[in-house]
Amino acid sequence: MEYVGDPIEKLLGFFIAVVILTFYIGIVNLLLMFVSFSVFNSSAIGYVASFAGVIPIWFYARYRARRYVLGRTRWRGVRFGLEPGAWGYAGRALLHWTITLVSAGLLWPRMTFLLEKYKTDRTFFGSARLVQGGRWQMLLPATWPMVVSLLATGAVLWWVLYIEPVFPATVFESEFPAQEIEEILRGRGLTADLMHPERLMLIPVCLIGLLFGAIYYRWVSKRILANH
């Protein structure tokens, strides 16, 4: 395959994105914060609304970026292409993300499959349309490292915080337990001995497992989808 994209085009696209974000941050954010303070007497609502407003733009930009790359990729002189549909993709992404969050992440493979199918079914090679085959259940095997890491993380936290707590019981009776734990880890605060603090080293190991699970799922699911 050959990629014939123009770096000047990509630079101009970057500048356009900067202008849009500058307008959003400078004007829209100002209005949201004004309404938040005026109506709710708090800035929290404004921050949440501002963040939520960027999410559909992010999905829109991802679809447009893929369309640009496909439109400038060719094989044996024949170009690929992607139909317009960025806002449709953004709307579906918001819907599927909501369903995934409500299901506590159990339907993540379903979201991955349906969003990829939306893009693939609108992809062309010359005049030939590509079709995403398979079912979302075929992505379940790609989730096993993430599932194992999540279960291990939950078990470790349950062990060190509730079954055999590492920290003294007085920490959780405090009004600010997080600050108490931070003081203990820095060698200050409560003088009571910790109960086998070496067990806390299991937490970064679990976090590394979660990172590996996320990367594994991303690439194995891509391979499975490409094979179909």
C-alpha cells in the first residue's frame, strides 16, 4: 500500500482544530461558567458541561481523521475512501459509550464491534464496498487479560483494606482518610505500625496488569476485526 497524504494539508488541519478549540475554550467555556455561577452558584456544573461538550467533537474528529487517511491511501493505484458520516459516528459513539458505562464495562466488546462496523461498512476500495463481518461476541477472548487484572485488583484492595487492613482502623474513622493515609506513607501522622505494608506493592502490579490488558485488547480486537 502507498500513503500519499500531504504534510501541509495535515498542518492546515491542525491549525483549523486549534482555532476551533480556541473559540470553544474562549467563548463557549466563558458562557458555560457564567451560567453555572449565575444559576447554580458553583463552577462544578460549568466544568462538567464543558468536558461533556468536547466529547462529541472528539468522536467527530476521529472519524474525519480516518476518512482523511483512507482517502490518501492507495493500492495498485486504486484509492480507498470513507463516506461522510462523522456526526452519525459521534452520536452512535455517545450512545454505545453510555450503554457500556451502564453495563459496568461488560458490553465493551459490543461497542468496539458496532463502532468499527459503522466505519468499515462505509469504506470503499475504488468502487468496491468493504463489509465488517462476524459478531461482537468474537471479541470476548481479547478481554481475558483485562478481566483477570480487574478481578485481581478488586481482590487485592479487598484484602489490604477490609479483610486484613494495612492501615490502622483509626484512619478510616477520620474525616479525611485519604489525607491520613498519605501522611502515613510519608512517615508522618499516626504512629501505629502498619500491618505488612509490603502488600501494597501488589497495587502497582495490578495497575500494570490493567495497562497490559488495555493494550492487549486494543490490538487483538483490531486483528480479529481485520480478519473478518
